[in-house]
Amino acid sequence: MSSIFFQFLQALLMLLLAPLAAGFISTVKARLQNRHGAGVLQPWRDIRKLFSKEVVLADHASWIFRFAPYVVFTATVIAASVVPALLPDTPLSLTADVIALVALLALARFFLSLAGMDIGTAFGGMGASREMTFSALAEPAMLMSVFVLSLGAHSTNLTTMIHHVLSTPLLIQPSIAFALVAMLMIAVAETGRIPVDNPTTHLELTMIHEAMLLEYSGRHLALMEWASMVKILLFATLIIDLFVPWGLSLDANAAGICLALTLWLLKLSILFVVLAVLETGLAKLRLFEVPQYLGTAFVLSFLGLMIHYMLEVQL
Amino acid sequence: MTRPSRNTWFGERLSDQGIYVQYLDDHHPVHMPCLEIRRLDWAHAAKEAKRLEMRLVAVWAADANKRAGKDASERRLCTYMAFAHPEHRHVLLRTELSAAKPEIPSLSGHYIAACRMERSMQDMFGLNVSNAFDNRLWIKHEHWPEDSHALLRAFDAHTPLRPEPERIGMDYDYVSCDSECVYEIPVGPVHAGIIESGHFRFLAVGEKILNMEERLGYVHKGIERSMQGRTAQDGIALAGRVSGDSTVGHAWAFAQACEYAANLDIPPRASYLRGVLCERERIANHIGDIGAVCNDAAFAFMHGQCLRLREEMARLHQEIFGHRLLMDAVTIGGVASDLSGDMCQKLIRQTLDIAAEVEHLRAIYADAPSIQQRVIGAGIVSVVDAKDLGLLGFVGRASGHYSDERIEEAYPPYDDLIIPVPEGKLGGVSTRVWVRFEEIANASRMVIQLLETLPEGEINTVWQAPEAGVSGFAAIESWRGEIAAWVRFGMDARIDRYFVRDPSVINWLGLELAVRTVPVPDFPLVNKSFNCSYSGNDL
């Protein structure tokens, strides 16, 4: 009973915390650039504002365009609730499979790209084509990176993998280091951050993710924006789960959950500060260099796999 | 001050070619003379100018009758073209068109940059440019009635626009491509952000730009027409608003054209102060644009810092000159406000501080590989193309075309200064940014030198309007490049025709070349490194 409650709590927490996380990143970025910034709560204000605005639909919009925000949002939220943030053993943990997770995100992306093309504007099609090209490179790289850890745990189930990491003695495994770097690179690409995409730009020609959202307004836009904020939190939590899961509460008691929550927030802030520092110091990549960037992530994951076999497997 | 003697160099060359020339006495100054030639020599003269490696400054038209208010039936048009040579300064050529059939051969065979100016001329005066390879409408869009030409005296400002249904099927004929692999991307005229209106039509293969075509004219405000009938003092406010970011440059060009026409010398203190204003404007705009270029590559740190520096300049301008962008600081015959010793010190101190901070930012920019990777090699204009088009200002100076009116025309106060020219050759975004950094440093030195050696005396001379029919021409190096202004006075000291060529008119052409084979998402970056004015082009 209580585990169902905590599962629910965890999903709700992800949902509510996502805009704050986005606000936190942009505030840290603003401070790094000697600006005040709009404050941590700004994404929440934006979402509230968008929900209260009317939806303006293009004449050519089909049901796909209207349907897509709900699919994208739901798929992302389901994906987020599958990833353990506080306790690994929840009713959904059996379904917490990384391949299913990637598939859920792919579903969201598929509908987002369809919606981008549905209206028939040049920018939407352009964004969809870029998104698809890059995700075709990012998804295998992400799976490869996860597989490095799966090899040790003999499973692609997140809970099993977390338990495996927690049960192994703390020592630095080179294969994991490779997988971590690859995963960080992919997380940046998948969540549309600098140096792959720039979430704050207004230049349509340079956009990837935002180009598909250009025609959205009102609650549709709110859902889309919210979904992409949840995605950032999802990837951060996934990285924490796979590489530094210590602190996750193994059973559902209040004290354990409190500790897990504190540690989770702490790890998240560290990750986000790192992201903000990187985003401040880096310019966006030239578009034709993004495949190389994603290719590098793939190669790193692959090296991780090889190293795992060569150094870490006792035959 | 010794008056320069009449510049006869080009006239002699034309005479050698058997072209009959006559110097116009009602045009000033004599070192930038206006030569009347026969209409049939029009294209020949341009060919000769090209052979002499002169740069085409502008092509424009005007009413031929010198005194306004003559009998309307014998009203003729005349066309002007202006050339510049690095050593032999500016020369204007003029010819009169026949009243029955106003037609002039196109210069675009010799000077490609003439094309758009000729198209504007056709739109505004209804004359016919023959042998032109491009006869599409330019400034005048489809919703204007066919026979309305806004600069003809007969034009009624209340002419109703064409209603929507009549415009169907009148779409602009963009350069297109039949291939199935070519993707057309229309961008604008309404853009995201707070930039002006203009349309870009991309033909892209995958993510690579095959061709980009500009369509401008969306911010046409009728500045030339609105200037007619104003006095010089009244007109300078309008001239200062041709393009808001180069208000000092435009106001100065207008003022100097009027002062030349009236044979008026301004006091040295006034010209020094104009120099200070113009160089401060150069620094502020270059700083803003460097930040914007970096921001387009998502390097937001530079943008924040540059915005701050530009804001500091704007605030001091507000405090000292009464306007953040220095509007209305230049007046006919001088400048609007004098500087006290205290203000001079303030300006010197801030200029020093900003120059030092910019050098600091420059080091950060040069040491950040991720931004360098974006700007190096992006948006290249070759030296040959730059010369063919006659690219101006920092855009030209980044591509091996070093025209600078502060050196070539050496108008006061620049005759007292040494002006270093940053000689860029590679012609990409990084070179244009490099030239801008160099110019900030040079302009800072000039501001300080001008302020430290500021002569005592008046800041104004009394304006005395010239007789009707007298015209003046001036070329001023604004931050974007050469602004050419030509003013002719009519009856009652009122302006009869004002023509101004913003450097953007030429540099927009450079942008079209620069973005070929560039990836589509790099366009904003390249565009920002040019930062051409829409308003200055559309007038």
C-alpha cells in the first residue's frame, strides 16, 4: 500500500519539481553571466500563464497537431515515473526497463515530429528533420551506454541495475567512467541543451526542438514546455540512478525517504550547476558537427563495453 | 583653411574617351564635382569608371528643372551616378532624360551593385532602365497601383492601395529551382525578436544553402518624399532617423551636404565634436553587434557583457547629449550642445574604461574554442566579390576592400587624425568581428585624441540657405560604412530633393554571397556579422 503511495508521490514530485529545476538552471546561468535572472519560479509562472491563454490553431492543423501535446506529455510523465527517484522498489519497477524508457521517449518524439510537420510550415519540417536525424544517432548511443552497466547487472531493468550498483563495492571501474561521459553527452543532446540546441533562442533557423513548437500556443504549448522540463529532470535522475545511486531508500519508511529526497536534490543541484557552467562556457556546435558529437558519445559507450569485457569480466 | 581646387581627374579621363563633359556650377563642393554628360554616353562613362577601378557610390534620379514651380508639361527627369576613387575622391555624373520617353541604359553590366538602385529609381520615378537583367519591383511592392511613382511631383500621397483581390497572382518572382531535392524556406518579413522587417527566401539542399534571396522594402516610410519642402534645420531630424542606429552618420552626411551646398564652413570645435559623436556611435554599435554575433552562437556570456557596456555608453550619452542614441546631436552648421571640461573628462574616462573592458572581452572571445569554431570560416565573401560589389565599411575591410571616407575624403576633423585601417582579407564572420574589435580600439583612441585637443571657439555657424537649384554632396564614414547624401535646394530655402545611400544598400548584396554553401542554421550568425539596416535600404 505504502509503496503505491510512494510511487505516486515520486511521479508527482518529478512533475512538480521539473519547472523548478528548469528555473534553477536558468538562474544559475544568469548568475554566471552576472545577471539577476528571472528567478527559480519563472517557469512555473510561464506554465500558469500559458494555461490561462487561449489556444490559437492554424487552419491546416489536423487532429495530430491537437493530439500531440497530450501524447508527448503523457509519454514523458510515464517515463519519468518509471525512473526511481527516491526508492527503487515500487509497483512500477518491473516495468522500469531502460529499453521501454527509450521507447516511451521515442513515442513522444515521434508525435512531436509529426506535429511539427503537420502544420506544413518550413520551420516545423526543418525542426522535425533535424530532430529525427539526431535522435537516430543519440538513441543507439544511449542504449549502448546503458548496456555497459547492464552487462554487470545482467539486466536492463533499472531496479535490478540499481541494486547491482549498490551491492558492488565502491571502486572505480573504467568502463563505467566511459559510460558516464557518454551518458552526460547524450543527456545534453536529448534534452536540447547547449552545445547541441539552444532552448532560449528566438532564431527559427537555428532551432531543433523549439522549431517544432513554434505553432503551439496556450495549454498545448504549456504541456510541450512542461514535458521538456520533465525530460531534463528525467535524464538527470537516470544518470544519478545508474552511476551514483547511493542514498536511494531501499524500503519505504519516512526516515529513509527523507534522506533519499535530500540526497537526490543535492545530486540534482550538482548536476544542474555543472550543466549551467558548461552552457555558459560553450557556444553552440555547428549543425554538421552534431553527428560527430553524438558519434563520439557512441564510441565512448562502445569503448566502455570493450573495456568491461577486457578488464572487468572474470571468466 | 585653403579651399581645395576643382577635381578634374575623372573629367579629363572621360574627355580622353571622347565623352563630352560640362562641370555644373550650381553643385558643390568643387572637390566632388558634378559633370553633365550626354545620355548616350551614360553606359560608356560607367564602363570607363570601371576601367579606372572606381567604385560605384550610387545611382539616383531627380527632377531636372532646377527651379521648382516651372511649367509642369516640360518637366524632365535626370539621373545621377556617383563614383569614388581611393586617390581621386568622388565624382558625380548627371544626364537629362527625354521628357517623352524617360529611359536610361542600365549600369548593372559594369556595376552589379547598380541593379537595386536602378530598380528603386524605376519604382519611384517610373522611368525605364533598359538592358537591365532584373526588372522586378524593388521598393514598390505589389499593393501600389501600377502607375503610381512616389517621387514624381504628380504623385498624390492619398493614392489608395490596390485592394487584396487585385493582388492575387502578382507574387514576386523569386529565384527558384525545379529540383525535387531543393527545399525552399521562406523567412520573414516578420521576424522573431525585435529586428526590422525583411524577407529572405532560401533554397537549401539538406541543410546547405544553395541560394538566398533578399526581398526588402517592407519598411519603406517615404523619407525622400517627406524631406521635400522641409528647410535644412527641419530636415536634419528626419535625416537622423533614416536608420536609428547610425543617426550621427546620417545627420552628419545630411548636414555636410547642406553646408557644402551653402558654401558654409563649420567651426573646428563643431567638427571635432561631430567626430567624437560619430566615433562613440561606432564603438557602441560595434560592441552591441559583437555581443549579438556571439549570442547567435549561444555564447550568451559575451552578449550580456556587451549589452552592459553599450548601456553604459547610452546612459552617458543621455546625460551629456540628451539622447541615448545621440539623435539630434548634430545640427545644421554645427552641433547641438557644447561640452564643458568636466564632461570631456567624463567622456574620456568612460571611453578608456570601455576600451579596456572590450580588450578583456576580446581575450575571452579569442580563447574560447567553441565560439571560434563557429565564427572561423563561416560566411565568407571573397576579395574579388567584395571589390566587384564595392562592399563598404567593416564588411569591405574584412574582405580586402579598404574604402574609408575618413581617409579618402579626409573631411574635418579626420584631416587632423591618423586613421589606421584594419586590413582583413579572409572575409568570414571571424574577420568581420576582428575588424570591429580593431575599430573599437582605433575609435577609442580617436575619441580621446579629439577630446584632448578640442579647439576652443564656437560650436555653430549661422545657416544661410543657398539659392534655388544649388545642390551639395557629402560622403561620411558612419560605423556601417560610407553614407552618401545629395541634397538639392528649391525655392524659399526648402529642400527640393534629398537622396541618401545607406551603406546597407551595397552590403546587403554581400550577405547574399556570404551565405552560399553555408549551413542553414549558420545564417543568423552571418547575418548578424553584417547587420545591415533595413530602414536605411528601404527609406
